[in-house]
Amino acid sequence: MNKFIISFVVVVIVLIGWNGSSIHAEETPEDEQIQEELDELFESEDLERQWQDILNEYRDFMPLDQTDSWRDIINDGSIFSPSDWLSGITAFFLNEWVVNGKTLGMLIFLTLLSVFLKVLIHSFENQSVAKVSYLVIFGVLMTIAVASFHQAVTYTVDAIEAMSHFMLSLLPLFLSMMAAFGNIATVAFFNPFILFFTQVSGFFVSAIIVPLFFLSAILHIASELNEEYNVSQLANLLRQVAFILMGGFLTVFLTVMSLQGANTAVADGVAVRAAKFVTSNFIPVIGRMFTEATDTVLSASLLIKNGVGLAGIVVILIITLFPVLKVLVLGLIFRVSAALLQPVADGPIVNMIDWMGKHILYIMLALLMVSIMFFFSLVMLVIIGNMSLMIR
């Protein structure tokens, strides 16, 4: 990290000095050399590989022209076009409905078949045959519902892992730049804090929240199937526990980030201000020149840090957006099926479809919770770096 900090400061000083002496000059070999040094400084194979994976899967739905590197996102003006994003999201949303159309068709067909069996149940000499047929159809629908729930969980866990890997790759680069600007207290606190929550968030959702929602869905379905042993209250309790844990986890993270972030920003700003005062007043001539040059370099370097932070925020939003739409479509398929079938097939099967749709949407909320944490952490780091510079 020390090597990175020294290299970053040297490159920025050279860049500022060169720009000041050749504002109107033509491009020279030195310009290309400085740009190459900056590219090497910010180069990260993990970040570039993750960005290429995103482009390979979702590029057709993103308003990007020529963005081969994740750092070039903010330079591509099309990324901030609301109309282009709206058309891309709409196209992806409709594409997901087409991809999952088979699930919607199976739900409607099997539910209507169960209604047909219910109508003919009195036509069988042995009613147990009709009941067995009804249970078989219920089992098939249950299998489809559980498979869709597992698919939603897969989308969620994969998205959280992708965000975690991106944060783990971005944080060393971003925090090193903050340390180079004098945000020592901020880096000392946020480095272990954010790394801890980044690692824990995936385990928290996959090992605690998802099983609670799954058990809640299964117990609701069991209560619909067998009214004699109703466990709907236990299912509601598990669902409420999951929501309380999610709310508590997010509240602790946001509270600590906000309060401690403001404290560390003030501490860094005061420390650097004191160092500047000592340097400019106790070192004759050179001290004041040095502090003024340092202020100029750090102020200009702040643009680089903010650019990297903004690019990271955009990537986090992109990683979250498309899995959220996938899970949303799966949940809506079950909710729409239940709404369409209720007039003709109201009963345990429709209630089972409706409950599974609700719990798939609950999984989407868990994904949004984690994405809000990562988004807020990057936003806070950018704001804290700017606050400490203002205090100076």
C-alpha cells in the first residue's frame, strides 16, 4: 500500500505540473507516458475481469457506446441517459417474461387441470382416485414453485457475491487514494469495517434470511394443504424474524457509517490543517510554498478519486439492477398467475402459488438491502473524502 501511495502522489504531482506549464501545447510523448503511468496505477485485473463478465451478459441492454474499461463508464455520456436506460430496462424486463413464459403456462395449465379434476371428483366410483390425482398435480405445482424459489435465491446469492468481489477489489485502490490524501483515520476505521460487512452480508442472506423465508413459505403451503394442522402463525413469525434481522443489520451498518464517518472526516481534516499550520509557520520560506503546492495537488487529485468512486457506484448499480429484475419477474409470474386463476380455481393451489410469489419478492428485498449497503458505503467514502478536504 505504501508503494501505491507514493506512486500515486508522484504521478499526480507530475501531471499537475505538466498541465500547468503546457495548457495550450500540443500532445507530446510525455503526455502519453503520464497517461500510461496512470493506467498502470489504476489497473486491476479482477475489476476488469468482472466488468467484462457484466458486458458479456448485459451489454445489449445497457446504453454503452465504447466502454471497454470500468473506469471509462463516467466518460461515456450515454451511461447517464434516462431514456436509453428506460428502453434497455424495458427490453430486458420483457425478455425475462418471454424466457419464463413456460413457467407461467405450466402454472395456469396445471391449475386449470386441478379444477377439472375437482369438477369430476364425484364422477369416480372411488373418490380416492380423484384425490390422488389432485395431490399429484399439487405436488407438480409445488416442485415448480420450489424450483423457481431456488432460481430466485441463485440470482440473489450470485449478485451479492459479484458485488462483494467487486468491493474487495475496489476498496484497496480507493482507500489507498484516500490515505494518499491524508484520510488516515478514515482508512483505519473503514478498511476493516467495510471488509467485515462485505464478507458477512453474503453469509447473512444465504445462511439466515433465505432459510427463514423458505421455511415460512413451506409452512404457509402446508397450512393450506392440511387445515387440521395449521402452522400459519409460525410461518408469520419466521417471516417477521427475517424482516427484523434485515432491518437491524441495515440499521447498524448505516448508523455506524454515518456517525463514525463524520467523526473520522473531522479528525483527518483537523490533523492535516494542524500539519499545514506547523509546516508553513515553522519552516521558513519553503514551508508556505510546500503547503500551497500540496493543496493544489490534493485539490486536483480529488477529481481522480471522485471519478473512481463514481465509476464504482455505477458498477454496483449495474450489478444489482439486472438480477433484481430477474427475481422481480419470477415473483410477478406467481402473483399474476394467482390473480388470474382465483376466479375459477380459488383454493389451496391458488393460495400456494400466491404465497410462493410473495416470498420470492421477499428474496428480492434481501438483495436490495445488500445493494443499498454497498452503494451507501461508496457514497459515504466519496463524501467523507470531500468533507475532510473542506475542513482543511
